[in-house]
Amino acid sequence: MQEMSQGATGLRQRIAQLSANPNAQAIAIGVTAVALTPVVLPLVKPVLKATIKTSVTLFEKAKVAMAETGEMVADIAAEAKAEALTEAQKRASLKSAISTPQLSPNQE
């Protein structure tokens, strides 16, 4: 009986030594992951699929919003350019009207 308890103590000490070794921890994690994957994957698959579906939907909506924003900014820039051109033409016509003397009907 005492040999059995010493064997158990020896096994416990060996497990403690292995758990302190980073390589042994990595191997244990890998083996556990491989063993649990077939069990966990069917449970996680619907959640993963829904998450990916939501991500794709959000990406498409963001793409549309960015395109609409870009179009809006382009429209505003075109309007501003047209207004600036109109104002420049008005100023030019006012300058030409002021700089050229107009002949009165008496001077003809």
C-alpha cells in the first residue's frame, strides 16, 4: 500500500515537473485541442457562421455608405466649383463694365 502511495507521489511530482516545462505545456495544449476539436466544432459552427454572415453584411453596408459619402462630397465640390466660376465671371464682367467708358448718346 505504501508503495502505491509513493508511486502516486512520484507521479504527482513528475506531473508537476512536466507542467513547469513550457514545451510540455505546449504539447499538452496541442493534444487537448486536437482531441476536443471534433466535439467543440459542431457546437461552435452555427455561432461562427452567424458571426461571419453578420461581418459580411456589415462590410457591404459600410461599402455602400462610403460610396454614398464619396458621391456626396464630389457633388458638393462640383457645386462649389460652379459657384466659384460664376462669381469669377460676374467679377470679370463688372470689372470690364467699370473699366470701359460708355459713350453717351450726346457724344456720338
